[in-house]
Amino acid sequence: MVKIRLSRYGSKHNPHYRIVVADARRPRDGGYIENLGHYDPRKTSENFLVVNVESAREWLKKGAQPTLTAKRLLKASGVYNQ
């Protein structure tokens, strides 16, 4: 199964996350299929959430399942028209 999920990077006490498409069997920070964007939960800059909307919609059409957090971020970026 293919999932849209977060992959952590950044230093200790300074988390940053990549929004990635990955095989569910891969480790959290392991290899991924495609990078869809990034998220800074500390909101240290104006562009703390960047998502490639077109790619995300294509992966959702192909059947990729987002995790709960990824789904919340995708909704905030306008991937879902709700």
C-alpha cells in the first residue's frame, strides 16, 4: 500500500517534516517515492507549509492513503475541495 505521510528531518528540538509518498512497509525516514512538500510545525517562516497540490491530487487519484496528520495538512493547503 502506498501512503502519503510525514518524514522527519532537521536537528534535535528543531523538527521539520517532508510530506512524502512512500510504501507503507518502508521506515519513517527511509526511502520514498516522491516528495510532495515540506512542513515546519514551529512556523519559523512565512512558508511553513508548502505542498505540490497537483502531484498530491494525482497520488490520491491513484489510491495513496494519507495518514491523519498528512490529511490535515493537505486540507489546509487546498488539495481537498471541502
